[in-house]
Amino acid sequence: MVTYKYQYKDRQMPAAILVAPASKHHAADMQQLAGLAYAVQPEEIEAWFDQDQFRSRIEKFPEGQWIAVEATSGRVVGVTSGMRFDFDPHAPLLESWETTTGYG
């Protein structure tokens, strides 16, 4: 887990972190942070995490998309992204995750 890997290192911590709902103009920052979290090579980030997917999530379920912003610089330093979909725990999920989530 990336957080654990860096948790105990000496590093400069921001004075304050603000948590706010994400908006569509944060899609590029959300994409970059997802790439960092999953250790995706910079040249492959677009193939793994499309900015349109983040924009779509914000459009369809805005109350499930949040960012953490470093107060002094305005830099996005954290993201959480939730999705809602109909799920029946008694029925097997026979389709792919991409199909179930509408490709993000």
C-alpha cells in the first residue's frame, strides 16, 4: 500500500488540508493521483485512468467524489471516488467490472 510505504518517512507536512467536493476541473489532478497511488508509469496513466471517467463520476454521483487540497498551495493531495450501482448479493455478478460500472 502506497500510504504505508511513505507513512513514517521524514517529510514536510502541509499546514492544513482542506476536504471539498470534487468538480470536473479536478479531473486531471484526480487522474494523476490515481496513477501515483497505483504506481502506474506516467506514459501509461491515460490508458489506466481516463479523465472522462472522473468527470462522469462527478456528473452522475457528485456527492461521492471528494478531494483533499493543501491549503497553502491549492495542490490536490488526495482523492476519494465512490460509485453507486444496483447490486443483489444473492445473484452472481456475471458481467465484467467495466460493464457493471459503465466503464468507469
